[in-house]
Amino acid sequence: MLSKRLVVCLDVRGGKLAKSIKFVDTKDIGDPIAKARQYYEDGVDELVFYDITASRENRDIMIHFVEEVARQIFIPFSVGGGIRSVEDATKLRNAGAEKVNVNTAAVKRKDLISEIAHAIGSQSTILSMDIRKVTPTKEMPSGYEIVVNGGVTPTGIDGLWWAKTGEELGAGELVINSIDADGTKDGYEINLTRMIADSVGIPVIASGGAGKPEHLYDVLTGGHADAALVASIVHYGEYTCRVLKEYLNNRGIKVRLNY
């Protein structure tokens, strides 16, 4: 059995670590580079760095931040925000990112997924999806809709269909960002995560809603997720990565106690 992973998300806006609730009311809360080093030393399995306004502002990601974080840590490091081409993905890989996350640009031009996967490998190509719950329709039978541009632009695209399509196009992993659960600390969107995890054959990272260790256990078991992404509960010092992993280990979840 593969180990379950703990992933910390670093949302960055204007060079500052930022946090929102349901993708709004975003606040700057610290230095992302210092936090990356802290989480690495505390035993996190992976870090995800999102330049959260790059797509909305139609600009490139801040490469110098990626380079600096990569110098601080020696664990898998994934980067997203403003990736619109194979060239963008290659620059990030050269800057030290092990994986790249595509989101808005892939929705606008889905062939981007297969192009990047062909260039740098499926294992390094991550499809990140911002999803909100809606009333099921003929066009969106799953009851979940893809939203782009940092969670502000609805697309009318069914979330489950897009997850399956991403896998078919070559994505090696999916990040399921629940807009409804984001920053609430009320728990992950278990039904959404399980629905997608049971429908694809690639790893799924659950994102949005972690408020206590029990929430991670719930999504890794009942949600069938391969990894749990956290942000607020570690950024604000409520829990450490070490405490979260020890809790999971004590409840029978196989994790890497790499500290």
C-alpha cells in the first residue's frame, strides 16, 4: 500500500503568503519562503506553490520565488499559476519545480495538458481544478462546476467530466480544490473527492476545508484521497505537519514519518 501524503499549499499574492475563505476575503499572512523552509523541516511530504493572481492578471508566474523556494527544500515541489504553454512549464522545471499545476489555461485550451505531459512527463503534469457545488443539470450532471481565474469565472463545465478528461489527456495527478470548503475549517468536501477518486485511475489530492486532524483522516479514508492538502491550520500555527502525520499514523494511516 502506498503511503498517504500530507501536502501544504502556499498561496502567494504579490510576493506574500496569502489565505482566503471560499476564494474571497484574501489576507496577506507572511513570508512564503520562510514558511516553505519551516514546513520542510517539520516533515511535510510535498509543497504546492500557487501564484493565485497570475491567471487573472494575465501574467507569468514569479520565477524568482520558485527558484528561492527550491533552494530551501528537498522534497517534491509543485507550482501553479499563469502556466499557459510548454515553455512556461519548462521554465518552472528548470527553476526547481518537480511538478507543474495547470488550471485556467487548460480549461481554455485542453490540449495544453497533453502538450505539457509529452514534454515533461505525466508524473510532473498536475491538473488543478477549482470546483463549486451547483444544482445538477443536463450539462453538469455531477452537480459540480469548474470555475477559473482564481475562482471568479464560472465555466458551465462539469467537474467530474473534466477530471476524467484531464486524466485522458495525460495529467498524472488531480488537485480537487473545493471552493465551498476553502478556508472554512469545517472539513473537506468528502462526496466530491470520493466521486472523482473513484472515477479516475490517477492520484487525487483533496484540498479545502481542513480544520483539525480528524478531517484529514476522513478524506483519506471515506474520501478515498491519496493526499490531503492543508493551509490555514498550519499557517496560523494551530497544528504542525509533524502533529498531523503522527495523528494519522496513530489511527492506522500509512504515512512517511520523514523527520
